[in-house]
Amino acid sequence: MFLKLLQPGDEELLEAFILQHINTSMFLRSNLQAAGLVDGNQRYQGTYIAAIENQEIKAVAAHYWNGMVVVQAPVYLEEVVRAVVEKSNRVISGITGEARQVKLTRKALQLENRPTQLNDDEILFSLALDKLKIPTALKSGKVKCRHPLPEELELLTQWRVAYCVETLGDKETPELVKNCRQGIESSQAQARQWVLTVEHDKENNKENKLVSYSAFNAGLPDIVQIGGVYTPPDLRGNGYAKCVLAGSLLEAKSQGVYKAILFTSKDNLAAQAVYRGIGFQETGEEYGLLLFQNSSE
């Protein structure tokens, strides 16, 4: 075995390995497609170190522009994660990947005593899109799913901030607002986010009100990964999340995508009910998501 810094020209080698672990490698595969193997510290770019054996990749770790370490290393985990962090020379903001590997990565990097804002082993769900269950409200046209309009992005930024605070344990700071705005703008540019609207009679002047949001946090021509689903608290319980998810997946299916995956907390029973309600089923795998507290806090 030897370690290799992956560079342009190694894309097919990495893709062949990732496809063996497709459910837990969506961030790796999507970022690879979006930014290649160049690391200029731009969005989606990262440093990749692979363990090579018999001319095949057996393990890989990436350290991305945002500080996240993403690991897919059934073997040689310590070697690849230590090498990638040393090579990238970035601060580590978090670790994600198959749940067991996230724990081993934290130990290998000697970060077990570093405080976390989120440390969760989440349930991985999968759905073949030909088995998507379409909610009645969406099918009937009572609600409509579409891409956001430019003038709606500020509201969606506020929703993204609220999601990060509620779900990821972030603190609302100017930096968080800035990062959320950039994320919303990036998703808009890639047409990877959707809103659900319902006709709202505001003093007899009917208007379409935004009631729910969904996005793909990793997207490929054949498979997408859902993330950031959000409905404001006062609008929950109306089936809106099911509808915005189904609407986004109907569009993805029309473009040739055949499968969707997502992960959610074991404690988030409401979200699990939403996902099962449109056909998602557990894969039996667990996905780890670990975010460290900001050192400045």
C-alpha cells in the first residue's frame, strides 16, 4: 500500500472506488463532479489522499474548503485521515462519513476532547424514484412546488439560518448568516433548491405564500442526496414537507435521476414519518455527522 495525493487525471480511479460505497459517499462524489481534484480553497474544492493497493483505491479521505473532513476508508483509515489533514493544513470544522469511521477518524486525529456542537449517528434512508409516493395535495394542485424566485432568497436565507440553529446547533451570528446566504445563492445557481407555495387569501388579495423548502446537498445525474428540509414552526403539521420533497424528486426523476438518499437523526421521529410517507426506507446503514464548536466561541 502507498498513499497518493489525488490530482487531475485520477478522477476515474476515485469514481470507481466511490461507486462501491455509494450511499455513504455522496459528498465525495458530488464535490468531485462539481470541482474536480483541484484545491484552490474554493467552494466544493478539497485535498484528497487515497490509499492505493494493486493499482486500486482502497480508502480515501478529503479535507474540504469549509474545514470538513469526509472519509470513506474501510481500511487504512488512520493513514489517509492523518495524511490529508497534514497536507491540507486546514482547520478541522467537522467530520462526516459512515458512522463508525467518523468515530475512528476523530480518535486518529486526537480530537476526542474537542467540544462539539453536534455529534450524531443518523439513520440513512433510500428511495428508488419509481416508487415515490406523491401526496394528494401536490397531485391535485392544491400546493405547488417550484424553484425560488430571486426576490425570495433573503427569506430562504432566514430559513436556512433557523434550520442551522435548530438542527445543527449553530449560534446565530453574522458569519452564520453570511455562510447561509452563500449556500442559498449557490443552490439557486445550480437549480438545486425548491419551495412549496400555497394560495393564501390575505384580505381577499390572493397571493402564493411560501410554506416549505428543500434542497439537494449533493447531486449527480443518477442520484441525489436531500438536505436542509425546513418548514417554519407555525406551518408544520400540514404535510408541506412531504409535498416539497416529492415535488423536487419528481423534477429530478424527469431528468434521469433514479435514486434519492438522505440521513436524519434517530430522535427526529417527525422527519422520519415525513420520509417514510413518500416511500423512503432505511438502508440499515448509519451516517455520522460531527461538527466541532467554533474555537472563538
